[in-house]
Amino acid sequence: MTAASTHRTPRGDTPYPAKVGAVVLTMGNRPEELRALLDSVAKQNGDRVEVVVVGNGSPLPELTGFPMAVRTVELPENVGIPAGRNVGIEAFGPGGGEVDILLFLDDDGLLPNVDTAELCREAFAADPELGIISFRIADPDTGVTQRRHVPRLRASDPMRSSRVTTFLGGANAVRTTVIQQVGGLPDDFFYAHEETDLAWRALDAGWMIDYRSDMVLYHPTTAPSRHAVYHRMVARNRVWLARRNLPAPIVPVYLGVWLLLTLVRRPSRPALRAWLGGFREGWTTPCGPRRPMKWRTVWRLTRLGRPPVI
């Protein structure tokens, strides 16, 4: 074994080869897709990836016949995406401490390449400031990556990897040291913007986030509005995100910009009504602990191409 292969980063303390785990959240209604995803995880090069499958308010199908052990957790009710993923994290010990890296994968996704876990190990070992990696999501039939799946403002070229300021929820890898330092996803968000909340806290703690076009998750092209709660949750959680994380002078600017953008996009009357109701709810309900980011983090976000006003 070479010296490089036993490297331990001075900050992230992630060894190479690192121990990798995967958290898969499912509603139990896509058993064939779930098995295909787990098969693709089992085929990853290097040491086997340990897996936790969380049944979010539904019983899980039988998950046997894989070369790796698959741990399962069945929740009695749907607790939402962030809380469900947090349960998966804790299944690997406090803060996911039994592993060095956690993959978060959609149950109807698929890893088409066998080197994704190994690329994650190499990336985290090579860069001690790297805390989170966002994968490229591509349609399995067309290969197209939707613009909304490129986590930066300049999203016209999904094949360009870069530093970014947020990540994609069901297609990412997180160094567990980050979770242990800044905490997990915000349980109460239920759906929408929970990744940005974690991303901002990680960036404020000094970590970096990469979008990697060579790390691919296949996922059928869908519209986010397929979720019945989409418009309400997007608006409510946008307000919560700002109230929790932004310096006070920026909060009205950030939310004012998003209000204008929503109106310019001319949503349907029912969608706008749901959005405005969620926006109001975001101001009138508890948002969780407020920990405004440092002004140097605001500048860092700006230098990375996404100032926290949009």
C-alpha cells in the first residue's frame, strides 16, 4: 500500500480508502426500482458500501440476496424527507460515525458507473476542505440533465464541474465529520430547501461543496410540482431558511427577490395561492434555532457565484 493510499486529511480526517455508507429513503411504492438501485450500489468498486434503507411510513419489501448487508428501519408514519434521512444517518451511529462518507440516494435512482464510491473516497481524501459532493442527475433514457439539477446559477453546461453553494438531496455524498460538526438536515422542513440549510451551515463552518459531473445518478425526468405540497413547502421553507441562516439585513432582500421571481413566473392561481399561504406560514411559525452566518460566509457565497440574495 502506498503512502498516498493511507493519507488522512488534516481537517476532514477521512482516510483513503474510506468507509462508505448509503442512506436510501423510500415510501415502499417502488420495490423494483429500489432493488435496482441497491444492485448498483453493490457493484461499486472498492470496499463494499454499507446500506440503510428507511421505510418512511410504509413497510419495506424483502431486501435479501445482496452481497452487502442491508439494514432496514421502518417508520410508523411519513416524517418527511429530511427527518427520514436523519434517521438513516443515525442508523450508522451518532452522526453517522460508523462510516467516513455517506451517500444519499433516491430510491428510484441508479448508479450507472461502478466507480462512484471510489471517486468519492479519492475526492474527500485529496481535499481536506471538501465536505459535500453533489452528483449529476441524468435521465436514464435521454442522458439529459435538467437545468434545475445543476446547483448553480450558471447551469447551461451540466458537464462542467465546479464549486457550488448547495447540493441535490437524493444524489450526493457527505463527509460524516460535517454532520457531526454542524448537525443533520432540518427535520421540520419535511420537503424542500433542507439541503441548502445544511449547505449554508457547512459553508459557514469552513467546508466546501463540489458539483461533480462525472459522478452520475440516473433518475427519470420529473417535475418538482408532482408533490402535492410543493408550492406551500417551497415558500414556507424559503422563509425558514432565511430566518434561520441569514444576517438580519439580508433576510428581507433575499425573500423580496424570491417573491418577485415567483410573481414574474406567473404561476397558476391555485399554485400562487398555495405559495402565498406557505410564505405567510414561514413568518408566523417557529423556524427552529437561528444561527446567522458570518459576513465572511456571505462574501464566500458571493465569490462562488451565488450571493444569498437569490
